[in-house]
Amino acid sequence: MKITIAIDSFKGSLSSMEAGNAIRTGIHRVYPEALAEVRPLADGGEGTVDALAEGMNGVIHEISVTGPLGEPVTARYGVIESTHTAIMEMSQAAGITQVPLQKRNPLYTTTYGVGEMIRDAIEKGCRRFIMGIGGSATNDGGSGMLQALGYDFLDAQGRPVPYGAKGLEILETISDSHVIPELADCHFYIACDVTNKLCGELGCSAVYGPQKGADPQMIQKMDQWLARYAALARKTFPRADPQQAGTGAAGGLGFAFLTFTDAVLESGVKLVLEETRLADYIKDADLVITGEGRLDEQTAMGKAPIGVARLAKQYNKPVIAFSGAVTPKAAACNTAGIDAFFPILRSVVTLEEAMNPENAALNMADAVEQVFRVIRFVWLREYDSCSQKEIP
């Protein structure tokens, strides 16, 4: 029996690979001879760096960069040396969780540290980048990131504009004359699952500004500054298109990548599935196993386990899922490609007990074992009724 396992992390508990290895343990209790291959899974957001680095023999690097408030923070990113690929999450350098509620103000938060991460990876030889851009604290149109990469963002007196959205208010000139030359050889694959444009009622300022600390007056100003920034960029950089879907992602960071670098925006799940070549493992499998910490109606709307299920159905493979918790509306997952799903909790426990990594791994292995005992029973019964059929 050949089984492909690709399960998302149980955030705060098990990593993608840890959850997958626990599943494999449960399988081998029933089918010791089964070939159960564990592949990393993520959706481009939190956990993507760890999942791909752990699952693809990558190396984690930690560096000090400029945080969203202009103070040093430690950022982690992964490097897959065989393909010169860097795996990054912008939130490591400019995430909203790094900014206390009382200090959230997108007029001043910056993406400069994102550019420093990229620059560090370029110096280490990376030329391919997979970048998750969810969870930002910023609304600077990616200007900080670009400044760190050598782009000049200047005011009327030829001085660098300050960090944050506030700097766009006095922006007069954008120049690439000092950009690091290696950037021209870099290709960026941006994990982006939002379709917001840069400006307007559905732009980044109006939709995401409030959660970053913006009041209505600030939202109006930032929207105007971003529109002016886009018009200014268009004069020198013809790819600038603030109407393109996704340009409003991460406070306009999507616009910066599409305008000033060789970048494409893609579904985070799609990017991860392609990078890990999951199709190569699924097409010859007898069964596919996926899941995540909590299965609910949001899962069915296209999260990582559904990405796996849809891929498996292209090859007509059965799909089962395991999760820490299941809601009543998780039944929508059945119509989205998951044939059956199972929660792994075995008794009433506290959330802390359930999320304890040792407990979660044991619960996972035990639940999987019981499911596979049923599978083996059914197949044995089929074998008895048809002597021509080989026991899997």
C-alpha cells in the first residue's frame, strides 16, 4: 500500500511534518509494510517557512532586521540550497503581531525589514523567492522594502522620504539607479490569496487600514497618497497597474513586487503544492491523507487541505483528513473533495492539554490506527468474498 500524507500544521502544537509523521506511526501499527510518504503542507501564511524548510531539507537562517516600528527584530527564513530558493514570510519582518495594539499606526510602520531579508538571501546566493505576504502591519505600498533594496524614494529636495505611509505624502521621485544589481536576476513567487486593488473602496487602506490602527481620516489620506505613488511609478515603471488584483495585498506590498521586481502573485496553496511536487507523490498513491488543526466551513473555501483534495481528485484518489477539532459545518469539506474526516481528540480535555505536542502526536497516531483497522477489516472482507483480490 502506498499512502501520501500532506497535512497542514496544527498551529501552536504540531508542525506539518510532525503531524504527518504521527499519522505514519498510526498507519504502521496496522500496515508495517506500507509506504507512507510525508510531504510538507502550508498555505503561504504562518508556518510556510518551517514546513518547506523541514520538508525539503532546507536551512533556517535568523537575522536582525528593521521591524515595523523601526526597531530591530529577529526574522527567520528558509533556504533550499539545491534550488537557490528562499522561503519567506513578510510578517517575520513587518507583521502586525509585532506591534502592540496601542502602537499600531500605519502612517509610520515600515516594510524596510522585508527588503533586508531579501537582500540577505541574495547575498547568500538565492535567486528564487517564495514570499508569503499575509499579516502585515504596514500600508507603505512596499516603499520600505524597495528602499532596502536600493530604490531611491526622494522628496522635492532629493532627500530620502521617511518610513511608513507618511513618506508617500512627500514622495516626488522614484529611481532605480542604486538598486542592487543582483535583483535583476531574482524571481519572486508571491503567495497572495486576496484580490484587493491598491486604492479605492476595496483598496488596502479602506479594507485593512482599520485593523492596523487607521482612523477614517488616515484611510482617506493614505488612499490618496498610494494613488499618487502609483501614478508616479507609472511614469518610469510601465508595469505599474494599481487596478490589478492583489496589488492591495499587505498594504500595497503586492503592488511593489509586481511593479519593481520580476514577480507573480499566486494562490499560496498552489505555490506550495507546486514547489513540493505533491502531484508526483499523489498520482501513484492508493490513498491520500490531509488535514489541519481545525476543519470547518473556512477549510472548504479553499484552504490547504482542500488544495490537496482537489489535486488528489485529478487522479481519482480517495482522500481522508484528520484534525484536532471539527465543527458542524465541516461537512462542506465532503463536497469539496475530502471523502471522510476524523477528529483526533479521545476525551474531554483542556485546550492546553489538547495542544500539548506530545499529547497531540499520540492522539493523532491512535486515531489513525483505529481508522486503518477499519480499512484493513473492509479490505479483508472483500478479499474473502473474491479470492482473486489481493489484500492491500
